[in-house]
Amino acid sequence: GAWTNSLGMPFVSVPSAPVRFCVWETRVQDFAKFVEATGHDTGDEMFVAGTNGWQLCPGRNWRAPGFPQTPRHPVVGVNWHDARAFCQWLTDHERRQSRIGDREGYRLPTDVEWSAAVGLTNETGGNPQARFLGVPGVFPWGTHWPPTTLAGNFAPELGVDPFDRTAPVGSFAPNLLGIFDLAGNVAEWCEDRWNDEKTFRVLRSAPWNNDCRLCLMSSYRFVNLPEVRMDFYGFRVVLPLSN
């Protein structure tokens, strides 16, 4: 069922996944509360999308990504460790308030849970690499290409949305489960490793700078080192259902 936490983050249940999913990506205002409470060091440089590829820009971080963000925009410039630290803080914070039980806790979604949220229930393969593009031609908005107007926040080249970079969460229609931005806005860190080599972590959802047909398919995965911060990397959280 639907449920809202202490930060005003709404959650919905997902059939075939044992978790409640936050309906939107973690916002600047949510992340700010965590940093204020913990003093978490989010670094002072990140990779920024430019005309000649990705460049590491000193002085850029989630507070100053190089483009305007309101409190309701999805936080960007966070790496996998930052996202995990947010989940741990939120867990501790809400246990102290008795909003969740001592055995409940927030975390990042697994790759399989994210697939369930986007409606991919027929994937095969033992890890994200094996599941990569295993269901071709299916997008978060359906099976047609290109996406229709306002299907999500994608690269300006597709011409389907008015946003140059990120968009406030909930700006587009949700999917049938009530979950927003499973395509577009930011790429979302997941719990999983890419494969058994344990080097890379997985991200799902093609972000605001993407116009590539393959990347926008629901079964596409992005991979990177867990330390990397980019101006289109964010995350959403899940709350496992208590047994």
C-alpha cells in the first residue's frame, strides 16, 4: 500500500517485489537534510556533461551542479557510497522516531526490484550484465519509438520535454504503479554489482542527457565505479516490507 515517510517521500508497493518503492527520485531537499544532520562529505568535484564529452570539474557538487536546481529537483552528483550513506541515515532517523521498526531499513533497490517497478517481469540471467538488453524494444512508456511528448525528461534532441537538464520530480505522468521518472531525469544507483568481478555498480533509467534508443529501453543498464559522481547520477530508495 501507499505510505509516506518523515521527509514527505511517498512510497507504493510493487507487485512481485518485496519492497515499497519511493515514487520519485531522492530530491535536493531530502539529501540536504541528510548532509545537515551528518556532515557527510560529498566531495568537491564531479563529471559534467560537456560538448566534448565528460569532464571532471572542481568546485562542482550536489549543491552546485552547474545548472539551476530547486529543492524539488532530483539530487545529482552523488555516488553509490553517498546514496548508501543517505539510506543508513534515514533508517537511523526513522527508527529513533519509531516511524519504522528496528528491523526495517531503507536501501537502494536491487536491479531485479527496479525491473519489477518498470514492468519487466520476464528477464532472465543471473546478474545485471546477463540481463542487459534482454528485453528489446520495451520502454518505460511502451513499445513505440521515439517517445511521445512529455513521456519523460530526455535529451533536447528528442524534443519531447521543456527541460534542458533535470526536471522537478513528478513533472511527468507516472507509470501504472504510480512511480515517476523510470525513464529520464537522472540515472539511479542500484544495490547490485554489474557482474561477479565486483568492480562496477549498476544504474538504471536513462537520464536527462540521453536520446539513444538502446539506452532508453527498460532493460538497459549503466555501469560505473561506485566512487564516481556525475551531474546526471542520482538515486531513489526502497523500504523492504517487514516480515
